Amino acid sequence: MANHSYPILCASFNQDFSLFAIATRDGFKIFDSSTGRLCYEQAIGAFTIVEMLFSSSLLAIVGAGEQPSLSPRRLCLFNTTTGHPLRELNFLTSILAVRMNRKRLVVLLQEKTYVYDINSLTILDTIDTAPNLKGLCAFSPSLDGCFLALPACTTRGSVLLYNVMELQSHCEIDAHRAPLVAMVLSSNGMYIATASEQGTIIRVHSVSEATKSYSFRRGTYPSTIFSLSFGPSMEIPEILVATSSSGSVHAFSLGLGISQRSRRSNSFLGSMMLESVTDALDPAHHNVLHNAAPAGVKSYAVIRKVDKITDPSISETLACRVAISILTYNGYFQDYILSINNQDEFLWSLARGFNLLLDDAICS
């Protein structure tokens, strides 16, 4: 949901991170993630939700309620080519989140979630959920592993995983003792990362087996996790990033850590160690970019691309080059390149940044 103390009311990336959208009290804009070019805009009022369907002309938009025509209880499916609504869906309570892929449309309310066929807009299922005041959810758009993750409880950090294509609950994972504040599914639906209100530990679970795979310590002191993002991958994601209220961006190297863990677990000593011990990765797999955003300002980071440098003779990754985009709700966009070698040495470099709220914003 939007925080109206920020000039940006909502921000979102499309499913392959090639485009991003922001909404203000004046309307919404869509930008190309690679170039920063403004692709589309509509100055028709305040919106709290702008969701894209890949690079198509279809948008799902929800008003902030500041004008009678832009009710937070009305979902508008909008065509950017014609500039006109295609269909509207009305609900009894405010819409808190919307997610889409090429087959499904998912609409979250406070205590119900509706699953639609995106082409016919037929309701396929209605899920009764625990009270979800912030509309917290995670969605994997892959048709082969399309899952929706929702908080299963308000008093602890349990996650309900629902198979959106098969229209049935998959499992429930007890991820944290404290209530959830952030979560993300990998694009292929294989892994889910979660953070609780305490914000000190980030956990990664395997979706198929509902088992904990990794635990990462973000820091010693509590902090609010604003966003989590996996790197795009056909199998195991190499990188996980998190943004927090401290203004920092945290990067966790999964892929390189996995290869080291595999070697360790295959050793005699590794086979004798308890899973609770081997579960925690070495702190060297964690790196922090400080002051990426002003402390306390909501931020949203995604991993747009991961390029791997491999040694064919040993089939091992030698280094990764990661493109990370960061949106801050005070109106700024930044692109960083993070280089990681197999010695877990991290190097951040700012590729460009600009103010999203300026009419003549130019990438620098």
C-alpha cells in the first residue's frame, strides 16, 4: 500500500524487470529500466496500484480515492495503446495488491484473495486469508511454477503458498517467530525469501519441499525490510538483495555460497555437521551498500540481470556481474553494477541515476 507522506504513492516493475512504473497524486508514468526513457504517462489523478503485464499494453490500476472516479475498491484494466479502460472490477473493500501473468489475475483484499482467468475475467477461486492490512504478498509469474505467497498468520511469520495454476494450497511454512514484513518468490517459483518485523534475519526456503535452505543475518539491530529480490535464474538464483529502513542495500551471494556448501557437505566433516550449523552461510557472502537511500525513506530494489563468467574446464562460476535497480519513494532511480568474484569480493559502482519527478529528467 502507498504511504502518502512520499511523493511517489506506488512503484512496481513488470515481470521481467524491463519496465517500471511509478504513481504520484497527478497520475502514473512507465519507464524503460535499461535506458530510463519515459515510455508512457497519464495525468489523470492519484493511484496506489499500477501493475504491468510484461511489456504488453495491459495495465491493472487502482485509484487512491482522492477523486470519486478513482475508488480504491475499483480495479481498472487499462489499455495504454488506446488510453481507455478495457474492463472494471468492483469490490466491497479496498484493493491492497494486484498480480498478473499471462493466464491469471490475482486481487488481494484485506481478508480475501480472488483468482481470475485473465482473459475471460471468470473467478476461478476465492481464498479466505488472515487479515493482511498491508497487502503483503509474493508472486512467481512462471506458468510452470506459478505460486502466490500470503501471510498465514498475524502473530507469527508463517507463509501460505498457493498454486495459482492448479488452484490449490501447496503448503504452509513457519519462517519466522515475528510477523512477516517482506517476501519474494524467485521468478521460476522454486524459492521464497522472507523477512519478519524484526528485520535481522532473512530466510530462504525451497517451495517444492517447504524446507529451509539458507539463513542470512542482515544485521544485529532491528530494521524494517522494505524489499527483497532474487536474481533471474532458470534454477537456483545466484543473488538476493534487500533494502531496509537504514538506507542500505544488502546483497547475499547464494550461487557461490551453494557451490562452497556443496563441497563442504560432500566432505566427511560436512556430513557430520548438524543441518542447523550448515544452514548458516559465512558472513563473507553478505555485502552492504550504505547510504543508497536516505534513512527511513521507503526503497525498492530489483536484480534486473546477472551475467556469469565461467571456467568451462571446471564448469564453475568465477564471477558474477549483477545489474541492480533501486527506486526510492522520494523520487529517485539508481542503477548499480555489483561485481562479485569467487573469493566473495564485492565491488559496487553507480552506473546512472536521475530524479523521476522532473519533467526533463535525463539519465546520468
